[in-house]
Amino acid sequence: MTTMSMLTTLSPNDVSDAIKAAGGAVNAIEQGGITYLTSASHGISFQILWGNAIEPGHYADLTLSCPLRVQGGTLPEGLIADWHRSRRFARLAQHGDFVVLEMDVIAAGGISTEHLVTQIRLWMQMMGEFFVYLRNYRDEPTRQTTALDAVAAQPSEAVVQ
């Protein structure tokens, strides 16, 4: 019987390795003693937001985050609520001129490395579904423009795959 090692915290190295195993590229930037990670999926960058620090460089949780600027500052009414009714795992929030797709990953209690990789793959799938959702969303049946017309990706230093 093989024993599987469990991650009880998440480090930048663990997450970087998981992103690479999921087929993504990753960029690490050290600033103020904290390693920040960025990556991309479907040509759009995303970032890792560290959660609760257990010890320096080791976290109980993280949030995968993809902020997109809303051109004109307004999204079609109902877009966020409709996403939440029809999707699981990843949530949408609007913060000022940004709509943010986010998904939490929690290691508290222990997760396998394979579980972490699977979570990253699920995130990348959710990003793809989000872009299709934006492209196809219409806030009025007769309107010709899509929600994607209102959203622009923010430039990033991330390596785009």
C-alpha cells in the first residue's frame, strides 16, 4: 500500500509546481518577503492571493483571482446573479471598475498534491467557462452586444501560455 504525502499548508513552491503540472506557466515575484505568483489561462492572467499564514511562506488557504476591468464601470444587470445560479466552485464579485472571478483552495486538514493540481485544472476550466459566459451573455433579448464587450483584461507581467 502506497502512502500519499499530504499538504497541510500551501507554499509558493507547492502552488507553482501544481500550476506547471496543470499545464500552466507561472511567474514568481518576491516583494517584502512574500512570494507572489501569477499565471494565465485562455490568454488571460490570474493571480494567487494568499490566505491565512500558518508560518512565513506557508498558508492554510489561497484564492485564485482573475480581475477584469469593466469598461464604462457597469456590467449588464443580472450577470453576476445568473453566473451564481448556474455555476459552482468559482464566484464573481464586482469591486469598483472590476469584475473578479475567484475560487478558494483550502489545505487545512490536508490535501494531496494531486488534489491541488486538480483544483488548479478546475480553476482553468472555470476561467474558460467564464469567458464563454461573458461572450454569450445578453442582458436583454434584443441587445446585440455581449457582456464580453464590457470587460477588458488587465495587462499583467504574467507569462501567457
